[in-house]
Amino acid sequence: MGLTDLSVKIGSLTLANPLIAASGCFGYGVEYAGVVDLSHLGGVAVKGLFLTERQGHPPERIVETPAGMLNAIGLQGIGVHRFIKEKLPELRERRATVIVNICGSTLDEYVELSRILSDAEGVAAIELNISCPNIKEGGITFGCSLHGTFDVVSAVRKVTRLPIIPKLTPNVTDVASFAKASEDAGADAVSLVNTFLAMAIDVETRRPKLSNIVGGLSGPAIRPIAVRMVYDCHRAVKIPVIGMGGIASAKDVLEFMIAGASAVQVGTANFADPFIWSKLLDGITEYLNRHHIPRVSDLTGTVDTGVHAAH
């Protein structure tokens, strides 16, 4: 039964399998290289990069919640130039498929980042972070506006041939319309969902548990909502959808793909189990063999809702 085809296509990019390490939960990839063979992953979406280094928010920045976690890291990072100099050579050496997540306070910053990365050897795709819920400037403003989303994607499209993947926020009324705006602007795929805006309070002190007051909720608690949003977006666009939100088992991966995802990103589960990747791949392969499905890509969008066109 070794003929199972786990490869998936995201625009012009072919991934060895549908599993991508989610941005923000996997560092720059090299931090996990001692425990994970990066070449065995479909892709590595690195921690978000601005043009310059960024400190992020002061502690407390992470709070555990039932079935998940809240974070307000504030997009701390080393900046694009240090990434290219210090991290990208090792990622190339380890044969990782590198998806660079970029953040901007202005439209021009997204464009300049994309231009710089287009000239960097070893970058496979650009993920546009227009949806971070715990910073007060930049991307979140673009990601909550249809015009802003369209403008960022179309501006970046003009300066790069790399696949462009806007990362969509769930903190809007109709996420499918943002997927459509991205597609119309020239995106090769969309990824969703980013974290949900949330809050936790210490009842003894009556103070927020996060220094930023609010943060982004991730983990299994958000998965059913994320699955629904992936389903909505898959029905709205022709470009691939990359699904994420609380994936912790092969069954979760399969659920996202059946709902409409061509690939998935795994984030918070990394913190609980850095060895999760081989378990996910084994579980997916076992399912495909058991159901006599030759290609994992055949699963995408196969949900049977019981609603059929009248004859």
C-alpha cells in the first residue's frame, strides 16, 4: 500500500504532503530542526517578519485556557534582513519548504518585504499576515477591510512571482468575502483562520492576565468554527484554501480537508507534542489506505452535506 500520494498543489507550488508548520508556533523552523526533519514537512511557515527587528509586548504574553491558549506576543521578530542572513541558509541546508510570513504597518512595507524575499534563495511562498489580532497597527487594519485586503494583495502581486497566500482573520462577519477579495487581487491561495480576539481576567486581582489586555485564542476550542470558515471559503473561491485552527490529530487534518482545505497548518499542538508530525502523516496514510483513496488531494471539498440539486 505504499503508493499513496500525499502531495498537494498550492498554486505553482507542490508540497510533499499537506502538513505545514504554522507561523508563530514553530519559530523560524531551525529551533525544531533537532526533533523534526524539516524536509519531511509539507512546509514551514516562519514567524512573522517586519522590515526591522521588533520587540513585541512585555510579559505576560501567553495564558492557557480550557482547550487552548491565548497569546499576545505582539509579533516580536528579528526582521527580514537578519532572517535571510541567519536563518535561511540553515533552512535551505535542511531542505525545508519555506513559506515566509510577512507583516507590515503600511502597504509599502508589505511590498518592500515581498521584493526583498523574492530575491532570496530558498523562499517558496509568501504568507501575508493581514490578520494579527493583538497589535494595534498595520496588518489587522488591512485584514478587516475588503478594500485593504485587495490593495495589499494586488500591490504585492506586482512585485513578486512567488505564490502569495493572505492569512485571513476570523474576526470579521463574512470571511468568505475576504477570500474572494484576495482571489480577485491575484492571490494564489488563502490561509485561515488566524486566532480569535479574546480575553482572560484574574478574578482575584480583577486585572487582565495579558499585558496587552486582549490576545489571540488558538487551540482545539476554535476548531469547529475554523472548519466552518474553511468550508465557506472553499465554496466561495477557486484558489486553494489552507486550513488551520486547533488541529491535534490526523482526524482533525482530514476534517479540514474534507471541508475544503487543500493543505493545513498545525500550530498550538506543537507546544504539547513536538513529535506530532509523523503521527499525523501515519494517521492520514492509514485513512487513505482504509478508504482506498489513492491521493490525499482527492479528499479536498468532499463533504456530503446531504443537500443535492433537485432534478
